[in-house]
Amino acid sequence: EAARLIVQDGQSAQQTSLVAGAPAVETLTLSWIDPTNGDSHEVVYSLSGNDVVRTKSVNSVVQSARTGARYMTAVGFSQPAGQDRLFKVSLTSSGGSATLAETREYYVALRAMD
């Protein structure tokens, strides 16, 4: 669920909080302006305990906060050097098991600037 949400929001986003070439971080902010009505959107993904939490704001007013994934042992958001329109997501989940862990990585392209 978290990967689907991050990819969906990432493809809507025009900017991230990431710095190209910097080490991965546990918090990602995506932002964009809705071209149909001019509303300012911001979505923040963060690791809270073992949950990935998604908080969405429109025009600086929080609209929703929800858990996007549980049993996460590590989350990393980064932007490859020289890539200002692409970011990487790394999610590691234990599935609730103390002995098993699986890591998935995704690359997401931002929406073109209007």
C-alpha cells in the first residue's frame, strides 16, 4: 500500500524535499500546485515507530493522516546525483516477523513542471 501511494503522489508532485546526491532520509515531502484550481498540495511520508505515515495538506490545512504501511523496519528516500526529476524509495518490512525481512526499491519520476 505504501509503495502505491508514494508512486501515485510522486507522479503528481513537482518538487521534493530531497537533495540530489545526499544520503537517504526517513522523511519525504512532496509538493505540487493543482493546475485546475491553483490549490497547493503537500504530502509528507515519515517513519513513525514501525509504520509509514502519510499526511496530506491542501493550502497548508491538514486534510488527512493515515498509516500507509505497518511492520516497516527501515525506510529510505533519496534522490540520485544529477537527477532532479527522479527519486528512490527503499522500504524494508519484517511482516511482523523477528527473523524475516524484505526490502523493495522503487524509482519514481516527478510530474513535469507546468
